[in-house]
Amino acid sequence: MARIFITGANGMLGRSLVRVLEEDNQLLPTDLPGTDVTEIDSLISQVSDFGPEMVIHLASMTDVDRCEEDPESAFRINSLGTRNVALACAENDAVMVYISTGSIYNGKKETPYTEYDNPDPVNAYGRSKYFGEVYMRDILNRFYIFYTCWLFGGAGEDKKFIPKILELASNRDVLDVVDDKYGSPTYTNDLAREISGVIRTGYYGRYHCANSGFVNRYEEAVEILKIAGITGCSINPVSSDRFNLPAPRPRSEALANYNLSLMGRKPMRSWREALSEYIVTELA
């Protein structure tokens, strides 16, 4: 049994991880307002009082457009906040687990990214997450970094793409969805189970961790309506140029779990299979 301190535990992935880890570990799940990763002295004090063997750092500013409009907050939370967590780990000789994103890549690659492709983020969110990683690697020598993409899960807590498509499709005859942005949709329950398995190994390092395969948003929306049995709404593929968003998005955030495969771990199931389970069991 390990003592594990978790930041951002009330988020989509946090709730899944707590469920997976709580049976075999002693957890201290934390989140705002009680734990603010930008308040370094308070954070170090809280971590030290608990005395963890591991800290899982999930707290993050994830709204891509808000990060672009307020980069100062993005770097304070995602970069310096991660540095603060790393310093708390150093103070307590704790292993750190950091959750990062496929947005650290520029999106120009035609095939899914591996851990051996060069980071080159195109927006403030991606840059702030990447420099959080740089801080952590400068401070610690025992850590896991998990890069993931297009998360879904948590039903009521999920405010992202899938519930939005379902809501809009129930009220409209036609939806315009972009067909030029690609990613690897990933179920938080699957991600939590894979993270739990890897952090037991002691094999520190950088790991892409996403459900298998990749898809564009239009194709994903078509699959969502198919699984949900919604036939009264059609999906119209459009260019992302139709939407004037504050933050540029990489063309592709698709990830291949290359290091996990090199280690001989069983591939994570396909995004379609995971999506079907999520919609049928949690959103239906």
C-alpha cells in the first residue's frame, strides 16, 4: 500500500483515478479551493504533512481558449504550478506523476506521435504544459509523464465534446463538425487503469497513454450519434476555418503508445469500443 497525494482530484480523470487506486493505497485527494498548486508554501506544507511516497499531479488549466486569452494564468498554473509540485516531491523524496497532453506537438505529422517526436506546441496551453514538464525534469529524477488526448468520462462532470454533440443533436437537424482536426479519444476509466498499472512497475519515464486508433472530430461525431441511436440529426463536415477560436489548434494530437508497446504492455482498447461503453453505460 502506497501513500499517494493527488492534486486536481475532482476532475474527470481524478475521479476515475481515485476509484482505481483507493482499494490498494492510502490516498489524499485534493483540489481547489483547499489545495492551490500556485501557492508554493501552502502546497509544500500540505504534502509534507501527509508524507506521501507518490504525488499524482492532475491540477491544470485545460480550457485551451482561455489559456490563449490569459497566458499569464496558464503559465502560472500549468508551468509554475507543476514546478511547485515537483519541489514538494523533492522535499519529501516522493515520486511524481504528471499528466500532459498531445498538444505539446505541432500537429503536422501524418501519423500518430510517439514519445520520440520533438515537442513544438502551437498554443499557450501546449506551451504551458510542456514547460511544466521541463521544470519537473530539471528538479526530479524519479517521475512518470503520461501524455493523453481528447479525454471523455465522468458523465455529469464531462462538459466536453461527446455530451455537447448529444445535446445539440437532440435539438437540431444538422450539426457542422470539423473534419480537419485529429486525435485519439481516450476514456478516463481506461487511462486510470493503465496509469495505475504502469506506476506499480517502477519503470520511470515518458509514456503516451491513449485509447488505440485516431479519428477526426467529424468521424467521432458520426460514431457518437450511431452509438446513441440518434437518427434525426445529420452531421455536416466543415473546415475548422469556419470557427474563429482564440487559440490555434494542432491539426493532429493523435498518439501512439509506443513506449508502452516496447515494454510489452497489452494495447489499450480502441477508442470506438471505449466510446461505446461510455455512452451506453454512463450517458444513456
